[in-house]
Amino acid sequence: MILKHDGTPIATRVECVTTTLRMMLGLMLRRKIPDDYAMVFVFPEPKSDSIHALFMRFPIDVIFLDKDKRVIETARLNPWTGYKHVKNVSYVVEMNAGTSDRYGLVAGAELTFDIAATHINDHV
């Protein structure tokens, strides 16, 4: 699976998670992630969601998407910080800090990816 914005690939290594445990773990305890990596949280229905960076070792960009994969909001989280609730979230994308700025990911921007075509990693 490839994560794209305006036809431009922004992540070619995409890990999808759907279970509560995997979502709680997120990127915790990892030392780093590749520049072309994204972790996508997939919710069965839109919900209010919040993200934290507890036990993180590096800053990340968090991208909150609606059911149409449009950006609702983005945030940069430094290690050991949290973030407020965002409403109507269907997907959350975690990537290296700076990704949102580099690709112009702002509210209203649309991302494309096909969940059905990817391997969902829920082995925890």
C-alpha cells in the first residue's frame, strides 16, 4: 500500500492497525522509523480520538482524517506529550515529524490509500 497526497507518494511502507491494543502501543519504544513509513490507525466508525507520545523517542506528525480520508487536523507531537480530542476521526496517520509541512498536509487535503490492498498488522 502507498499513502499519497495529490498523486505524490508520501509513504511506501505503511502499517495498518485496527485493534485497541495495537493503537495504544502505536510507535512507542521504537528508536526511529524510515522517512517513507506511516502507521495508519483504522477505526470501524468515526469517533472522537486523542493521541499521546508517551514512551516515544522522537517527534512525530499526527494526521487526523475523516471517513473520506480528508485531513481534519494535523499536530506535531514531541516525546512525552499528549494532544486534545479531535471529533469525527476515521483514520489517524503517524509519520516522522516534518512530513505534514513537506507535503502540504493541511485541513481539507485529501490522502489516498487502499486498506483492502494492505496487510493489517494486529499481531499484538
